Amino acid sequence: MKITSLDEALKRIEDLEKEVAELRSENEQLRSRNFGGRKKHDENWMASYNDFKVKYEDGMSIMEIVSCGEISRRTAYRYLAYYKQFQKNEKDFGSKSV
């Protein structure tokens, strides 16, 4: 497309600015997509884990915790693995302190 006047150039610039705005909007939507998978250990994860920890330390079994309906069985076993690892690390680091 050959631009021969100032009005055509201004119109073309306006069209390109609209296209850029649309592409930026599309780009932002693509960046904010949820790709699924396991979530990072954010505040929600910590709250769920701490709830599991309290129940487990109070003597509830894994199946009793799962039956409350807040987490799945697989998540409960994953939390249990984290819990055991944290306990092990706490024991190891606690005995090595000065």
C-alpha cells in the first residue's frame, strides 16, 4: 500500500495503533493462561498444608483427613511426605546447632 498524502498516513497510523492494542490484549491473555499442573507453594498451598499438619498432629489418620473433603488422597500423601521431610530436616538441623 502506497501512501500519498498526510491524511492517508494518519489513517494508517491510527489503524496500526489499533492493531497493536489488539495484539497487546491478546498477548496479555496468553500470558495469564493457566497451564495446569501442580501449583506453586503460595499462601493457599501453605494454608492447606498447615491445616493438614494440624489435623495430622492431632492424631487424625490420612483417610480421616481426606474424608473431611478439603484435599484429595494423593494430596494428603504428598503433604505427608513434605511433613516427614520437614520433620527430618528440623531434627537434622536442630542437632547440629551450636
